[in-house]
Amino acid sequence: MNMEDEVRKLCDELEGTSVSNPNSPKEEQPQSSTTRSAAQEMQKRRRLVELDLPNIPQEDLVDHIRYALTNKNKNQRTRTFSLNNFDQQEIREQYPEIRNRFMLSEWLIDIPEDFEKWIMIPCPQAPRNLVIAHKGVTQALTKTGLVIDEFPSHLPGGSQKDSKTLTILDCFFDPVKHVFYILDMICWADNDYTTMELDCRLFLLKSYLETNRILGNRDKFNPFEFHGLPWCCCTKEKMKDMIFNCDLGFDLDGCLFYFPKILYIPGQTSLIGWLLPWMFPEILNIPIPARFTYVSNKNLRRKPNERALEYIARFESINSNKNMYKGGGKKPQESSKKPQEAAQSNSSILPSSKNNRKKKKTKSGPRIIEIKEMNRGQNWANVPYFSTFNVDPRGGGVPFSYC
């Protein structure tokens, strides 16, 4: 065989093939596909392990919260803020024993075989709160157990007319609309639902809200509305119909995907998935409207033409040490300064002495006193909502868009 025949044979073998540029961002790299398969396999393995475990909570969450509410050892945090040129003090109670009691999710990268039986719940762009109605008072708590608001409500146990029961709800709170969107039900009128499967909890929650329609109205005895979130089975037709045609009534942040038989167990679990709207075409092969192509998470914007798995990998690498369920926060860095220099540099942080301390004149009392006075019949809808929290514990404690 001469040289021409060998060249012709080689051309015939290479016909219909192309060589990709390994440095081209438009080409899928072998490393990324390997990473995707490994990540999917790891999530699938975690899911199978959790399904094999006994479906029994390790602790009685309702009794734990009830004990914390009756325990008198409560912390207080004081914050001074300026409102209309007046210095005001706001005193907030904190229940350290109720911190980190949310059920959290993972990014959904592996689609289960029975995914059509799973339940999808769209979530608003709002912080997550634990609402507790007990002894005639309703409180909204953050993931750290900090009470950010206290008010009456028509929830069982949340008003003076019905103060003998306990109700605990997992909610999103919209401070602009004064609306609590109920994601899950932990306890209702002293009935513990943590050991009940999710599909049954959602069915009972819907029936309770339909029976007590007064919860959806705002008045001086119920200053915040309570609404349930819509949900559907994870078939392509129903998910597409909810995203395109359903009037959610709020700005969509993302969607949670639940295994229908999951109990309410605090902590992160692979039986709950989380996706941003723009990830639907790539992960679920479902088209979305153009209005959902944005990224609401201001702390990590999507790069141009960035794929979902690339975004998730970058997100995890940045927020790997900010898991709210484990306590979160960056590790303190060791200072190279000498002790004397460090003490001088931190003098502004440490409390000043009594002689050098500047006393601020306050023209109004602590907000907790104002709350007790307004509880005597004034309109709670006019009470301002002060919140210094911009993180949401939906997914390991990173801001808003990680449920």
C-alpha cells in the first residue's frame, strides 16, 4: 500500500468526525461530565442510604420546642436604631434551644427514578421563619431562635381567646405584603405532625386553612395573613403548567422537590431537592418563561452562559463553610499582630469603659414594651417590621436561593 492509499484510508476513517478545542468554553469538557456523573452518583447513594434508614425522628421536635418555650433561661439581644431622628432600642428574645430546627435541602442534580411521584413546591423570595403560637402570643423566629416579631393571630394558641394549645409552622415571610407563606406544618393545635408523611401533612394543612379562612384576612387581631403554598406532582405537564399558568402571587425564588413520604426531621437531607428557575431546562428538560431566567441570589450572580452544574459547583466552593445547620460562618483567621497591637486595633470593638462611654438619649422605650401596650387593642398592621437578617436557611444556610 502506497502513501496515497494510506492517506485516503485515514481520511475515510476521520470522515464525519470533528476535533473540539479543549480550551473552548462552548465545548463540554470531559472533566465536567465526569464531575457531573460523580456528583449524581454521590447524591443517589446518599438518597438510597436515607431511604434504608428507619423512618423515625431521632428526637421529639415538638416537645423540644415546648420545653424551650417554658424554660425561663432566655437570652436577650438589644439593638439601637434610628427612626425619624429618634434613637430607639429594640429588645429581642432568643431561644438558643430552638436554633437550627429547619428541614433543609440539597441541590437537585440526580433525578430519582420515581421522580413523578415527588412533590414540587414553589418558594417566594423571602426569609424563612419558624412561627410559634403559644399561650396567646404568636412569635416569628429566625434559624438562630431569635424572635424577630411578636403579635396576636388567629392560629390555634396565638390569641387570648385560644391560648391553651400550641401551633408550629415552617414559613416564608414577606415583610412588604405582611404575609406568611406556610411551607410545612410541624404542629397544629397540640397535634404533632412531624411523624406524618409529607403528602398527608400538606393535605391536612390545606383543609385547616380552608376551615379557618379568617387566617387569610388581616385585622387588628391578625395583623399578618397566612397562606399555604401551591404544590403539584413532579410530572413535566404539571410542573410546566404551574410555572407558566399558575398565578403564584409572589416573586419566585426557586422550587423545592420533596420525597412524598418524608417526615419532618431537622437537618439537611437528600430527600429534598432545590433548583433555581433557570436550571429547569438543563436539569429537568422543562422550558421556562423568559421572566424566570434571572438569578435572585445577589451574593452569587450567574456568569454569562454558565451551566447549572457549573454554577452549583462554584456556589458550593464559595459557601462550603457557611452551613447554617452546623453553625455556619467563616473560621476566624489568626492574627499576625502582637497582643498589644491587636488590643489597640480591637479597641473600637470591645466595650468602652464607663468613663469614656457615650450615653445616647433615647426618646422612646424598648420595642418589647411597645408591643405589650399595643396588644391591648391597637392596630397591629401599622407596626413596622424591623429585620436585620438577609440570609435564609433553606439550604445549608446560604442566602435566599439555596433551599
